[in-house]
Amino acid sequence: MLPISTGASRAEAAALAQEAALRLAEQHIGHPTGHLVDLIRSQADMLGLHEDGILVGCLVVPPDPDVRHWGVEGRAPGLLVSLVPPVPGGDTQGVRLLTLWLADCAARSGLEWVRWEIPTTADATSEASTSLTDTLRDLGWEYLPPVRRSGGERVTRLRLRAEARLAPAVAISASDAAMRMLAVRER
């Protein structure tokens, strides 16, 4: 896990997000990436999961997250992140490792949840979109009913219970700067 802070690394992360959106679209899964790409291009804190020098996953920690629309599910201590989504039937290893690492990191930071919001599209109940839902559930994410953000955008809320695990800390190395970044952003 390495911080993503240069223009080139942010461009690589944006390309990864856009590639995932294209691959999802090929499966008739509408997953708008505009918000995620905007976060990547902003000054949001980001971490990238690299395997053999190649970016295989990234997480974005939005600055000053607003979780009021989460209601009671947003009251427990947690961390709001955005991830490049997995492609059903494709290689989900990057998101799987990020999920395990996030659950472990959150637990070690004294948090109860990791939260993620994905745009709710008109085809959210289609068979194709259900395959994305099933993939994320298989990775341990729990779906909550869609809600509207204060700006009117409809999002599906996902949450992951924090759980200390030894394996992610052994398999994924993260710099002290990366760990401090997440500790500062916990909500």
C-alpha cells in the first residue's frame, strides 16, 4: 500500500477506475465513475495497492465526509472510503485484499465500520447489477437501502465490519504515512 499523491499516480488511478467502469458497462452494469474520478483528481487522500509495481486497486478517503444521510448506521465510529469497484467474473483479488486490509486497519484504529457509497443507477435491480451486488457481498460488504445525499444524488450505502486479522498485515505492507493518513480521516 502506497500513498497516491503525484499527478502521474492519480492519472493511473483514474484510468483504473475508468477501465473498471468500461468493463462493468460491457456486462450491462451501469456504474458511473464521475464522482470517484473527481475524488481521485482532487486533493483527497489515496492509497494504492500495487502488485509487482502495477496498480491493482485503490482507495480514496474523501476530505470532510458527510455521513448525515447514513442515519443511525452512520453514528458508530467508522471510516468512509471509495474504492474502484470489482468486475463480476473478473479478477477481484485487488478489491478482496483492500477489503481485508481495511477491515483490519479499522479494527486496529478502534473503529467499528468501514463505509462505502456507490451511485445508485436506474438499472440497480437488473440481473447484471445484481451480479455486482453479489460480488461485493461475497467480499464481505453489507448493503443498506439507497438514500439521497444532501446534493440529491442517490447512493447505495455499503458497510464492512471492522475485524482484526493478522493475514492482511503480513501480506500487505503499508508505510507509516499511509497508516497515519487513515487514522487522521477516521470518522
